Amino acid sequence: MIIMNIEKIKSDFPVFKNNPNLTYLDSASTSQRPLPVIEAMNEYYTSFNANVHRGVYKISEEATEKYEKAREKVRNFVCAKSDKEIIYTRGTTESINLVMHGYGEKFVNSGDKIVITIMEHHSNFVPWQQLAKRKNAKLVIIDINENGELKEDEIKTKIKGAKLVAVSHASNVLGTINNVSEICKIAKEEGAVSVIDGAQSVPHMKIDVQKFGCDFFAFSGHKMLGPTGIGGLYGREELLESMDPFLYGGDMISEVTVEKSEWNYLPYKFEAGTLPIAEAIGFGAAIDYLSKLGIENVYKHEKELTEYAISKLSEIKNLSMYGPKKADKKVGVITFNLNGIHSHDVATILSEYGLAIRTGHHCAMPLHDRLQIGATARASFYVYNSKEDVNKLVAGLKEANKIFKVG
């Protein structure tokens, strides 16, 4: 079953024209950018390059309009109630740090319980680890089972009595899709605030923060066809109102006297200084592109591709895969090792054949310690990938086996 016209989609991405032999399988790290995103950013720089919110002249007003329209696109894409609940950030990492500083520093106290999972990216692990140390709070970690899924019996027991629960919607290593609706429900019953790392889910599936029932949801533009340096934080309005600003100065100010300062209203309370305007506009263009493809079609395409990849990679005898073996349990991420060959060597050989994959610990060292492996190789798929790309990956891995005389 062919969900989308991949060749037509690939023609929208200049990187493939400029690198005709490239088979890009590293979208979990950063996606490629389609021409409409690049053009939207170029239009800003060449036609209405000016600061936003601060000028009464024409091009400043045009820049402000495009900048805020992009925010509305983001709001609609994640189904938030109001633009006030969408904060522009540099990406998922900054979004989570904003919550940690703005909410955690103010409301988490000594003895409180912070719950995370062993599969978290460092961006959703280290901030809470460090907050727990500063506040003398207790950091509790939910483990995974042999399938790379959260242990169900630990979810309820470990969230019990928690002050804050932070969990990834989809693992950047295992690909595991976590049931964040259930986790957020349990957190709410315990009176805990929920923080969802959506970096690996927003690019691939329908997101509805209201249905999830989460308090915060963090994500990045560069993993969903948008520019680097821009991302978003959804936060429930009443929580954002209660929080202290993360950064001070510029547009987050309402009034300053020698004695005191007052903060701007949401969302600007958390947007100090001049944010990346061109990138925000490009972010909106990326959402337009994904919306035109249909996020449901994106999900179906990746599911089919992941299912095919799991089947083909399973034929390689000395290959170990990590995480769920069923495509409907994960996003388009397959992490593996060729037994007897270091992942860096595998990637080097694949690179000679034009294949781009990721190796290392993928900013998830605690998970790799849990799996008792030092490094892994990761192939990740997106809208411009096809079954032919999977076939090239399999051929490259077989070639690696031949070179190292294993398998």
C-alpha cells in the first residue's frame, strides 16, 4: 500500500537534489527542510525584515502579522485552547528548562517526588535530576520491560504521591509510544503536574494536548521539517500565569520603574528579547506543509515503512534490535547493533554508500546503561523515505558483515 508519492515529496527538498546519492535516515535527530519553508524564511529576510511588536511602520507590522499567524498555526497543530498557551522557545530542551525553572523552582519543595522514566532524552532527564538535587526532592524512575515499554505495574505505584511527572511521548531511541493520556490522568488524580516531551511525536502523529490532559507539552521545529532554533511549549494558561519568567528583558516587560518590574501578558511573559522571527515564520510554513500532506497520512506511511524495515532487518542474523518489534507500538525509529561490530564502524561503512544514520548513546545514556550497551546505531524514517531506502540500509549492513567477516 502506497500512502504518499515519495518521489514527488522528495523533489520539494533541495538537499536531495544537491546530494543525489544521499539516503537520509537520521530524521529523529533533525529533519530536512522543504522548499516552502526555505522560501518563507527568505521572504522575511528579503521583503519585510524588521523586529516584531515594536514598530508602527509597514514592514514591522507585516513581520508581526506573519510571526503571530505562525503561532496560531502551532496552536492549531497541537490543539491548544488559546494562543496564550503557546510559548516560542529555541526547542524542546529550552521548553523543558523553562518549565523546570518557572514551575519547578517555585513549586517543588524538599521531600517532593519527581517522576521520570529510564527512556528519557537527557533534555527531559537532567533538568529534573538537577532540580531534585537543588530542592532535596526525590527523583523516581519508571523502568522498562524486555519489549522497551514502560512497566505498567510501576506507572501507578511510582506516580503515587508525586508532585511532577515528566515523560516522553515517544522515545528517541526505542521508538516506543507511551500512553501519555493514561499517564497524565494518573498524574492528575495524584495532584501532580505533567510534562510531556513531544519532540519525537509531533512530527509523526496527531497531537491533541487537551485530550492528553497534560499540563505542559514541549516540542521542536527542526524535527518536523522546520528550521533549527525554534520550538514550542504548550502550557495550561493558569499554570503559566502562576509561574515566574525564565528570562528577563525586552518583550517580556510590561512596565519597569526603579523600584519594580511588571511582566507582559501571556505568551510574551516568557519571550524575552528578540526571538528568531524568520525561524518562527518557517515553523509555520513547515506546519502548512505537514498539514497539506495530512498528519494521518504521515503516520500511516511511517507505520508501513517501519513494519517493512523490522521485517527486513530481522533477516540479518547477527543484528539485535531494541524496543517494540511491532510498528504500531512505535514511531519510525529503529535502533540496532550488528553484533561484533561497533556502531561507529557500521555508520562509517554505510556512509560510504550514501546512507546517513545515527550512532552513539543518542543523548540517552541512562537508557543505554539500563540496556547494558555502550552505543547503538539508529535509523529513523520520515515523509521522504521509501522502502528502497530500507533496502539500501539492509544491503549496506550486509556489506558491513562481509567486511568484518561476521554474520
